[in-house]
Amino acid sequence: MEPVTLSPKYQVVIPRSIRRSLNLRPGQKMHVVEHDGRVEFIPERDISELQGFLKGMNTEFEREEDRA
């Protein structure tokens, strides 16, 4: 966890180590969410980056009788 400072214009600089680990780009859009008294930034991803991210997910489950 790295400390950051909120500017007078309510701007925050994301530390370089976090930008690199999340592969963030200048101008990239983010969703901002308030959750349990904290602020979370969720980067939007290009659809091409999402290819295969569900690989290995278990898709076997019991269906309800009326949903067969």
C-alpha cells in the first residue's frame, strides 16, 4: 500500500509500481466505486484483453427443473 495525496482539484496520482503491475495507460477510463468507506478505481479493459480470462472456470452446475 502506497500513500497518495488528493490535490486541490481532487486528483490522485497512481504510483508507478501500481500503474505498471496493472498495465494502466494514460487516458484509460476507470470506474470509481465507494465501498465500505473506501474509494476503489476499477480500470475498463479492452475487449481483446479479456480473451481467455475465464479459462478453467467450472461451468458444471445443477439446473433447476423449471429451467431445463
